[in-house]
Amino acid sequence: MTPITVAEIDGYLRFPASDAIEGRAPGTRGGRLAVEYLKWTSRRYHQPSDEYRPDLDLSGAVQLSEIVLQFGRQIADAPKMPTCNADAEFRRPAGPEKP
């Protein structure tokens, strides 16, 4: 059995508390949505009852994988390493350049 991660637990807890649920007061639409979400995740999400469907069309997943692979190859084969904009949130902190 694969252990559950902190990120997965966080996702299970955050969704019922999100704006998409519209609150969770009893008798409200949001309350019903939260209950249905929790029932579904506890009974059906990644359970032994999950089924393989041979008719499931995976061509979109294949196409997306090919696009991501092409993009990664372009970055890997570029003569220069990509850089971030100076104001980019995830840019590397300023410091000495590594060879």
C-alpha cells in the first residue's frame, strides 16, 4: 500500500473549505456539496473498486506527453540556460554564477 502524502491530506482538507463549496452550513447547497465530496472520497477515490476501462481514450494524454517532451528537449538542447525575469516569483536568488 502506498502511503498518503501530506500534500494529499492537505488537498482533501482544503477543498471542502474552499470557496467552490460555498460554505458548509447544514441544509445549504455548500453543505450538501461538502457531504457528497467527503462521501465520494471515502468510498470511491482510489479504492479497489476503481476499474480499468479499455475503452478509455488516452490519446489526449499521449499528445500532452509528447508536447511536454518536445518542450523539455528544446530547453535541454538550447545553447544557453533559460533565465527568469528579474521580478519572477521563482527566480534563483542573486549570487555567484556556477560554471
